[in-house]
Amino acid sequence: MKQISKRARVLTGGAALVALGAGAFGAVSANAAAPVAAPAAVAKADVKNKNTTTSTHLTVDAATKAARAALDAAEKENQRVSVAVVDRNGNTVVTLRGDGAGPQSYESAEKKAYTAVSWNAPTTELVKRLEQAPNLKDIPGTLFLGGGAPVTAKGAPIAGIGVAGAPSGDLDQKFAQAGVDALAK
């Protein structure tokens, strides 16, 4: 049996791959061009049917104002912290890392903000709940340490402010509250 040169094998393999790719492309193209059946019924979402909801969120400007106020409060006391503001769903809106803040403070601030908005309570209060329910700390994305404060509108949580990096949770909590207070002005 005659051996095929390496060059011939590479060319033959390349041609086979091109042919295979063209066949797959043709199959995808044919499927994409095929008519798609319309859904049998489309649910109508409108206010009259009461199947929609409206929620309140902080604007980026308001979130930035709150974060800046928290960071300024920390800087006045020579504390190096990070500040995070999350929306009602726990999505980060603004994060500020202060000059000299530790590398862990960024993520900790986000988790404290998320925890505060999730339970609509300052994280210093939530730490006390761990005595009765120690498994709370196992919920992903949460951090039960002082430094998280909820922002509310009409009694409902709409955002959370988290501060991390000061030497105590009480200081972090004080700075987070300064962020909340700035929104009332």
C-alpha cells in the first residue's frame, strides 16, 4: 500500500472539513429560512389586567450621591473603605473604592448592601438574628456584618448601601447610614 505524503493528508483533511462545514451551514440556513409557526395565543400584559407591576429604583445620580456621602463620612474619620449601592434586585448600581481601601472591601461592601436590601434591615440588626438562625449566613451573596443599610420608599426596600474596610462593623454601619441620610436632603 502506498503511503500518502503529509502534505496530501493535510490538504485532504482540510477539504473534508470545508465540505463538512458547508453542509452544516446549509442545514442551519435551511432551518433558519423555514417558516416558524406563530404562537397559538399571546398573553396581553397591560395595566387593566393587573398583570404588571411598577417598582421604584434609585437613579444613578442618587446612588452616586449616597455612595459619595458614605465615602466622605469615612474619609472625615481617616477610614479607608469601599462603598457599594445595589438596587432592589441586588444588582450593583455604583461602587466606589476609597484611596487605600483593602482588596477585600470591594466585594464585602457589595455583599453587605445586598444583605441589607434583601432583608430590609441594617446588617447590624441582622447579625443579632444569627443567634436564633445561624444558617442565615449560608445564603449565597450575603454577609452578616455591620455596614449595610437599606434605602426605602413607602416602607419598601428599593436599594442597599454597603460599606466595608473600617476597623469595625459599627463604623461601617455609621458610614452606610450617612449615605442613606444624604438621600433625604
